[in-house]
Amino acid sequence: MEPPVSAAPPRITLKDLARELGVSTASVSNAFNRPDQLSPKLRERILSEAQRLGYSGPDAKARSLRTGRSRIIAVVLAETLTYSLNDAVASELLAGIAEVLDVHGHTLLLLSGRQHVSQAPGSANIADGFIVYGLMPSLKVLNDIPAQRPMVAVDFNIQSRPSVHVDNEPASYAVASHALTARPKRPGIINLRLTESPCNGRVTAEHTLLAAGQTITRSRLAGFHRALEGQGFDPATVPMWNIEENTFDVCAPVIGEILDLPDDERPDLLLCMSDRIALTVLTLAERRGLRIPEDLRLTGFDGIAEGQNRDPRLTTIRQDSHEKGRIAARMILGLAPREDCMLHTELILGDTCP
Amino acid sequence: MEPPVSAAPPRITLKDLARELGVSTASVSNAFNRPDQLSPKLRERILSEAQRLGYSGPDAKARSLRTGRSRIIAVVLAETLTYSLNDAVASELLAGIAEVLDVHGHTLLLLSGRQHVSQAPGSANIADGFIVYGLMPSLKVLNDIPAQRPMVAVDFNIQSRPSVHVDNEPASYAVASHALTARPKRPGIINLRLTESPCNGRVTAEHTLLAAGQTITRSRLAGFHRALEGQGFDPATVPMWNIEENTFDVCAPVIGEILDLPDDERPDLLLCMSDRIALTVLTLAERRGLRIPEDLRLTGFDGIAEGQNRDPRLTTIRQDSHEKGRIAARMILGLAPREDCMLHTELILGDTCP
DNA sequence: CTGAAAGCGCTTACAG
DNA sequence: CTGAAAGCGCTTACAG
């Protein structure tokens, strides 16, 4: 029989290596995984022969099947990966997760709840655990996940799973209360993804807001409203706009519309649900020659670097997304108790609403 | 014999499900993977029984061992994940990669070349292919990767592997040539990670620069120097600073030092190797009351959104990192030829160097 | 269209 | 410390 002619070099396995060396597969495996289970001399021989033959260590696919663990943790993002990777808050969260995983020898698999549908199901279930970030457009993605795998929700809730949150309502109350002490004549609110059906513009009586508990932005609105009431404003008379995606391009038209209102209708205080929104207001206001804070006061939410490393600095709430990620990762790895957790935030008095 | 008392619900496998239904394991597998291989009626029965028993589909670990494919592509980042996730250029690249992977049913595993060392080796080799981004501090990480797996280098070179680049030298030449037409009196250059040993500050004769071909920033410097010569400047007399990490906090002290030079020594043009550097200059210059571009002209490199969605807008080179990511992903998936590729860039005339 | 069977490449008790 | 052997949970030719 002719030897098979093959372009690809035949891949070498642990078994091949054992045969080549005349030792058992157990010893080869131990050489890579449990150095104390064999003599240093044999280990050395195995490792150097492996190197010589181009064997780069046990195959991770086989290992994970055998051990039942992949050392991979999946993060399921509610938004697209393109959005999430370019959003400072999501990136901070991912960085915090990655930091903890790395130290404990795990790696990070990125998934999106808005992923392409056609793909083979279940390629995600290779992960040992799941961190789910943000309100999923549909919980279908989560159905493919075996029920016994650990799962943690961040910035939203999944029934019978632990969640990690920040104190959205009190934080929003705090920043709004501060802003309202300046007695603005025409406060306004810019929401983020708060309507049941998409709305990128002014919120009217026709729009239904998402229910409390569904989205953190509803809690932020509750905080704003409580502050308004506390300072004698009627929240029902305070105009609201809604933004569908936390990006400059999606924010800009809505904000342009607000800033182009006649002088006696244009808000002189805008309470924004994210720094991204507030920064977009800032850019567009500067282009129009509006003075901050004299003509327009402005608050954000998140405390991202871009809002602080600039002039004027944003008045905002700082949330520690990095720490939020660390905590979620520790919970998934079983290094912290798997129970609901709420992080505190901090009011930052910047220049946009001193 | 007593049944084992177990807290965890016994996990159900494809085999269990087949036995339960009285069909072969092949049929169950086909119900999930190859609908055309069995009758719709049987498939329906299998799927609904699976749902009832809480079987969420074939285990990905076993599947990937059996098929030899995980549908996971790993991105190995030269920087830490924390840095990379917070860097606009790296994030754009990742977004481009993720976009293509997603459409083709693959997922993204994030690894860092600066990862913690102690971890079990080879958990990375689960991936079907590898995209390696940026100059690795050590190529050791790459040693664990089986030689026959596809690998693509981005923004640097790996021997006998295809790479994806932008035209760094001509791009830098273009932006510098433009800036020099204003006949600055004291041009200066701010480099990014260009010295062999770490240097965060002024580059002197004692510092050795990384060799050409090792890092893209060397190509950028070559472009700057060619432009300087073309306009009658002696590059050797143009002061250079070096930045070790492309973040505000690491840039700020070096840039503070530059801006605090006496008026007759402070550069009136700064050619920066990244937008992040240029934006930091901008912030610190504004804080000092320097007028841009009257007192100081400024150019960047990258074309990130933060530099364009602001006033004044950055004069810079726009590189399409998103497209760079898409191309690398297509190469890895075998959808594009695996050969060296160079992307073109675009000069953006902003307000910082009109 | 269905079923019996081999085997992907490992790890790990277990016996020696 | 070492070796023989079972089996992790699948997919896929192959025979019927």
C-alpha cells in the first residue's frame, strides 16, 4: 500500500508522542499537567521530545471534553459587539472581567444577544460560565445555555440568577438635586432607550415607557423625578427626549433639535442619562456658541474618562464599571458569593453644572 | 443498591435523550445539526422532548473534539486586555473582526500577550485560528499555537505568516508635509513606544530606537523625517519625545513637560503618532490658555471619533481599523487570500492644523 | 430515512 | 513513580 500523499503535515497527538518515547500516555499528560507525578528527568525528556516533534501540548478541545471544563467564560452583551466594544462603559466592564479571569487562568469569549441568527446553535455552550450584560432584546440566546452553568446578570435582572447593579435611583436623585439647586427655568431630561417601542426624539404622551425593573434607565428617571418633586417642580411638565443608541451619530439629530429650539423654549438644564449623551450636547452646544454653564447646564451619568479629561469637565455620576466587571467575574468563578450585589456611585462636580 | 443522592440535577446527554425516545443517537444529532437527514415529524418529536427534559442541544466541547473545529477565533493582543478594550483603535479592530466572525457563525476569544503567566498552558489552542495584533512583548505566547492553525498578524510581522498593515510611512509623510507648509519655527515629534528600553519623556542620543520593520511607529517616524527633509529641515535637530502607553494618564506628564517649556523653546508644531496623544496635548494646551493653531499646531494619527466629534477637530490621518479587522477575519476564515495586505489611509484636515 | 459502531484526543482513578 | 484502560459526549460514514 502506498503511503498517503498529504500536503498537511500529519498532526501529532499525545498518544503518538508516548509511543515515540516508549512511555505511557499518562506520563506524557502528567508531564504537561502534573509535574509532581513523574520524575523531573522523565518530564524533561518528554518536554524536549515534544518540542522536537512540534507537539505544542495537549489539545484543548479534548482536554475540555475530558475534564468537563474549558476555562472559558462567556460574556453575553445585549448590544452588538461593534457597539459594545466602542462604548466606554461596556469596555470598562469587559476590562474588569478580563482582569479577574486572566489572573485565574480563564479566557474571555465575546457573544452578543443581537447575534446573527443563522449560525449553528450552541457553539456558545462551550463556556464554563456566563456573564450577561444589559437588557437582552430576547432571552432566546440564554435558552441555549445549560441551566446548571453559573450565570450572572449585570445591569439587569434574570429570574433566579444573581445580579450586579449600581444604585441608579439614588445616584440620579443626587445629581439632579444638585443641578436643581441652581433654580433652572426650563429643566429637560434626555433618556436612553426608555420607551417600549423605538423613539429617537421627543417623548410624548403616546409613548409607553419600559416598566420599572426592566431597565436601569427607568430607575434613573425615577431618581430625576424624585429630585424634581423635592425642589417643587412638577415632573409631568418637564420635557423628555429619548435616545435609541448611545452613540454620537444617533444622539446628534435629537440634540440638534433640542438646541435649536427658540431661546425661551430651549432647556437651560439638561439631565442626561449618559456621559455620551452629555458630551454630544456639549459638542453641539459649543458649535452653536452657547455658553456652558451660563446658557445651559448639563449633567451626565457614568463618569467616563472622555468626560473628565477635557475642558469643561462634565458634572456627572461616576460608576465603577471596572469593579462591576471584577465582581461579576469573581461571582462566576465562585470566588465571591453568588448573590445580588449593588455598587455605590459618586457625584462628580465638574464645570458643566458647578 | 441505593440511587445516588445528588444535589445537582443529573445532566442529560444526547445519548440519554435517544434512549428516552427509543431512537438512535444519530437521529438526535441530526435533529439538531442536519434537519434534512430525518423526517420533520421525528425531528419535531426529538426537539420537543429535548425541551421537555431540559436538553439544550449537543455539548460544544464534545462536538468540537469530534469535528475538530470549535468555531472560535482567538485574537491575541500585544497589550493588556484592559488597555486594548479602552483603546479606540484596538476596539475598532475588534469590532471589525467580530462583525465578520458573527456573520459566519464564529465567536471571538480574547487573549493577551501580556497575560498572567501561571495559568495552565494551552487553553488558548481551542481556537480554530489566530489573529495577532501588535508587537508582542514576547513570541512565547505564539509557541503554544499548533503550527498548522491559520494565523494572521496585524500591524506587525510574524515570519512566514501573512500580515495586514496600513501605509504608515506615506501617511505620516503626507500629514507632516501638510503641517510643514505653514513653516513652523520649532517642530517637534511625539513618538509612541519607539525606544528599545522604556522611555517616557524626551528622547536623547542615549536611547536606541526599535529597528525598522519591528514596529509601525518606526515607519511613521520615517515618514515624518522624509517630510522634514523635503521641506528643508534637518531631522536630527527636531526634538523627539516618547510615550510608553497610549493613555491620557501616561501621556499627560510628558506633554505637560513639553508645554511648560519657555515660549522660545516650546514647539509650535507637534507631530503626534496617535490621536490619543494629540488629544491629550489639546486638553493640556487649552488648560494653559494656548491657542490652537495660532500658538501650537497639532497633528494626530488614527482618525478616532473622539478627535473628530469635537471642537477644534483634529488634523490627522484616518486609518480604517474596522476594515483592517474585517480583512484579518476574512483571511482567517479562508474567505480572503492569506497574503500580505496594505490598506490606504486618508489625510483629514481638521482645525488643529488647517 | 434509521441504527449500530468507531473514534476524535485527552485525563484520571487504579493497580502495580 | 509508571502503565493499561475506561470513558468524557458527541458526529459521521456505513450498512440496512
